[in-house]
Amino acid sequence: MLEELVTRSIALPSGGLRLLQPQESAELPDAGAVEWAPIAPYWSVLWRSGVALARELDGSELGGLRVVELGCGLAVPSIAASRAGAAVLATDSCADALALVRRNACLNEVQIETATVDWAQPDALVGRAPFDLVLAADVLYERASVRPLLSLLPRLAEEAWLADPGRPAAGAFLERAGRGWSVETRVGDYVCLHRLRLRGAGSGEAEQSGEHEHVVELGEEPSPAD
Ligand SMILES: C[S@@+](CC[C@H](N)C(=O)[O-])C[C@H]1O[C@@H](n2cnc3c(N)ncnc32)[C@H](O)[C@@H]1O
């Protein structure tokens, strides 16, 4: 698959990214309310959540921070985070994805470390914690992912930014995550950005239990094809 690549352009406020993508995945329709990818491997699709998360990271001051992305796929957020100054580890269970991430890092003149990580077997990754920030875009599309990610996140960092297009499994995840994390949600046209912060992190004072969720409106989210 990796021989047949096309170059995509992604507009970010601080300047565009160029991204090599398998041609068959670049041709998938993704303009509707619910994204879908019937044939191509999920890692190879340019999901709107990844682009939205990259736009959120673009222009952030991440200098000196250690950032890990889970289920990175094409790793657009990792590229944006690296451009913003972070030391980034991009991870996915699929080695083919990571081979292309390394090429795309070179193409965009950023340094990104990669590691093959399955959320069900994360010990090697946990051994590298703590990180300052976890990134994840559109990783909660299956109920089976809720439990391993709930377990993994607090072992990696006290803060996580999740982008999601409203998939039911993400709702189940957030409902349960709200018991241990404060959650701030920004709602876009297609993608919600959830910022999770472990209760009591940094302050030394654990917050009262009970769910804390704040919702604000995001600006319009362009699709990845824009
Ligand atoms: C819908 S894609 C999203 C890709 C990318 N984050 C984006 O937004 O474009 C889901 C990604 O999660 C990865 N993934 C799925 N299950 C996984 C698991 N158990 N451990 C690690 N990665 C996983 C897939 O390989 C794929 O790259």
C-alpha cells in the first residue's frame, strides 16, 4: 500500500502541513455528518478529528513538554505538537502507520519518535511515563476501547486532549472518565474537543468527587479536505 501515495495539504493557522497518504484512503468520502471508512485501514484515513486536534495544538506553546499521541494514524496532531515545540512520541498498534508517520515528519521538517503500542499491552509505554500531555483523535469508535483507555490515560499523564466526532463509545468513555478527571468540552460542527485534567493534578488538592463538565462552543470545523 505504501507505494501508492498522494500528497495532501492541510491548512493550519501557522502554516500548512504536507502529508503523504495512501491513495485509496485519500479518495474516501468524508464530507458527511458521520465519517466512515468501509475498506481502507483506519490509520490511513485523514479523519476530521485529527485535523481538528492539530488546529487546536497549532500556535500553542508546547516548548519543553513531553507529549504522547495514542492511535495516531497519520499523526497530524503529533506533527502540529512537534512544530509547537513539544518532544513527541507518536504511537499506534499498526507498524505501517508509523512508517508513514516517520516519512511525514521528515516531509514537514519535524522530529517525531514513534513506537508500536497497543492499548491492551501498554507496559513499555507506561514505563516511559510521565508525559505532560496525551493526545488522541477519533480513537473511541469501539466499546472495547473504553476500558483499556480509561485504565491507560492516568498512567501516562495528568492531562489529555481528545478529539471525537460524537461516537457512542466516546460518550461512554467520557461518562466514566468524569469520575476521575475534570472534563472541558468544546463543541464544533463535526468534532468535539475534550480536555481532561486529572482531579487534583498540580494543585495538590483533590477535588470533590462528582462529575465536572464544562461545554463551550467551538468555531466552525473545516473538513480534512479543506
Ligand atoms: C479512526 S483512526 C484515527 C487515526 C488518527 N488518530 C486520526 O484522527 O486521523 C483510529 C486509530 O487507532 C488505532 N488503534 C485502534 N485500536 C488500537 C489499539 N488497541 N491500540 C493502539 N492503536 C489502536 C488505529 O490503528 C488507528 O490508527
